[in-house]
Amino acid sequence: MNYLTIIIGHIGGTLLLLVRSLKFLPTLPRQFARFMEQCYLIGYTSLPIVTILSFFIGSVLALQSGYSMENFGAKQFIGTLVGLTMARELGPVMVAILIAGRVGSAITAELASMKVYQEIDALTTMNIPPERMLVLPRLAAIVVMMPVLAIIANLCGWYGGALVCQYTHSISVDSEAYFTALKAYMKRSDVTDGLIKAEVFGFVIILVCCYIGLNTRGGPREIGASVTKAVVTSLILILVLDYFVTKALLMS
């Protein structure tokens, strides 16, 4: 019961942080430089690892699918399988996991350091709300950059699968047939559903990491503990939300 109370308290604290941050939304245009800096840190610096990982996920997915579907004589549908899987599931989830591990941990470490060394208290003393300066630009940046990263992940995964299908002797499905199958059975809603999931995952990750960082207590040792807690919590929330968001989108 005590553990449940703690969880509910953290959920309430996270929602309060969101409300307090959104209260300063009209100030966002005046923080354009900060917003662009966060877009660079969240989006551009994450692009290489998102590209490489998504390319090889699509490649492995096509390789495994070709090996399995060869027994059923359905190799011509590999493009459909890779396209739908990347767009609806693997693309958004893998990008979210990368953001949690790379960006979320960095945000938590930065804010936890500021909290431990009393920089957050100094901002509050100078009547500068931390939510306005430290949280809002990051939330706005993830809203803008997460769909971009998800689209790039989808494209890299699709092309990775196409290359494997064309140049793997046991599959031997040319790129034209691969993309024809991909386009034949994919709808626009398949891509938009994946982008919605990516938005939800990214927003929750940044919000949770900001909350944990700003609520760090103790000395320098607690910074590492906060980073670990933020990443683990983010990964759990990604998988839990994945089920509920997918169910809601399928029912809509």
C-alpha cells in the first residue's frame, strides 16, 4: 500500500510539472534560441544512431521474414511485413528507446546536477521558474523532433529491408517488387498511427526525466541513481503505453 501511494504521488507530481510548464507556453516565442538548441540536441545529434539502428533493424527483419516466408511461398509479401512492422511498431518504439537512453539520461543528469548543486534554488530565488526555462523548451522540442526521427527511422528500415531482399541469394526479391508490395497493403493511417505513438512516447520520456531530475535529493551520488531511475522508468512506460496506445488507435 505504501509503495502504491509513492507511485500515485510521483504520477501526481509529474502531472503538476506538466501543468506548471504549460502555463508558460505563451513565453515560448521569447525562448526561441533555447528551443532551437534543444531541437539540435534531441533531434540532430540523435540522427546518426537512429539511422544506423533502423537500417539494420529493417535488414534483420527482412532477412528473418525471407527465411520464414520461403517455406510458405510468400516471399513477395516481405515488403508489406517490413513496411507495416516498421511504421506501426518497431520504428516508434526503437526511436523512443534510443531517446530514453541517449537524451533522457542526459536531461536527467543535467537537471539533477543543477538541483544537487543548488542552481535550481538560485533560479527560484531570482524569480525564474525552472519549468519555464528548463522544462518547456525541452517538451516543445521533443514534440517537433520526434515525428521527424520516426519518419527517418521508417525510411531507413524500409530501404534496409529492400537491400537485403535484393542482394540476399536465398530471398532474391528485387526492390521494385518489394516496394510494390509495401505500397499495396499500407495505408496512410498505418504511418500516422506510428507517428502518434512516437509523439506520446517522446513527450512522456522527456516529462518523466525532467521530473526525476528536478526532484533529486542528496549529494553527487544521487545523480547516477536518478539517471538510472529515469531510464528504467522511461523504458517501462514505453512498453506499457505501447499496448494502450495501440489498442486505442486500433479501436478508433
